[in-house]
Amino acid sequence: MIKLFLLLGAILGGFSVAFGAFASHALKERLVDRSLEIFELAARYQMYHALALLLVGMLLSRADTGQAFLTASGISFLVGVLLFCGSLYALSLSGIKILGAITPLGGVAFMVGWACLAIGVWNYK
């Protein structure tokens, strides 16, 4: 899981930069302001959680205890990126409002990830 979290954190971070640039240049004239804001929010949250995933991978590589919570944290961050960011990207590009119903599930996954990270760090040795 360590290598997977580090690899996916790096990939998600790189794509976050690419998506942000795409929004600033290619989408600026094509989307209404609100859709552009939604797309940029998704890219920002993707970057935050890419960095969090890198942190989880680094902590796991040195952890003697608390590994289950750290692993749960990394998985939750990945699920959150897929559901939260993915639904916001799709919503902003397609305008299909029902996709917004998926976004809170991703937000819950992010919160679970941060809670698991806190518990994993608390148990960290």
C-alpha cells in the first residue's frame, strides 16, 4: 500500500496541476463562471488530498503501529477524490445537476480519511 499511495499521490498531484491549467486556459471562455469555479474547486481539493496521500504513504513507510488507520485514511482519500472531485469535474463540464448528489459522499470519505489519519497519527510509533 505504501508504494501505491505514494504513486497515486504523485499522479493525482500532477493531474491536479494539469486540470487547473486546463481550467484557466481552455475552459475559461467555454464555461460559465459558476461551472469554472466548481471545476477549480475540484482541482484544489484533488491537490490537497494528493498531498495528504503522500503524507499517508510516508507515515506508513515508517509506522510500527497505527497502520490499519493510516491505510484506511489513504483509501478514504482516494475514494473521496473519485467521488468528490470526479463528480464536480463531471458536473461542471456536463451541467447535469444530479451529479451534485454524489459530491457529499466524497466529502464524507474525505472526513473519514482525516479522522483515520488523526487516529493513525495518535497511535503512531
